[in-house]
Amino acid sequence: MSIEQQVKSAIEGAIPDATVSVAGGGGHFEIEVISPVFEGQRTLARQRLVYSAIQHLMAGDTAPVHAVDRLECRTP
């Protein structure tokens, strides 16, 4: 499974009914997440949900995800 697929799978597993798009490489990624779970939440709360879902992919010196260059979290 590619890193992009791992990121997508982790987010979909943590955020119900999420539609996830992941692009990038070389440790830098752009992520878009659309989910009804975000309804009524502020931007920071939405982003925290996503980061908590992928934190295991960002941990350590040899982590496959070095940075999220763009994170967009929207409601449907």
C-alpha cells in the first residue's frame, strides 16, 4: 500500500463518512477531507481530527509523512 493510500485509509477509518483525497510525495502531502462530522466545528478542531488520524504516519525520524503542505477540511 502506498503512503497516499495509508494516509487515506487512516483518515477514513477515523472520520465517519469521510471522502478523502491525498496527493503528493517525498514526505510532503496535500489532503482534502469532506465529512458531515465537521459540521459546526471550527477549522482547528477539524484539522486536529485529521492530524490525530495520521499521527502514527508522522511520528519518528523516519516517518513517511514529513509535512502536510495543504489541509482542507469541509462539510458536504
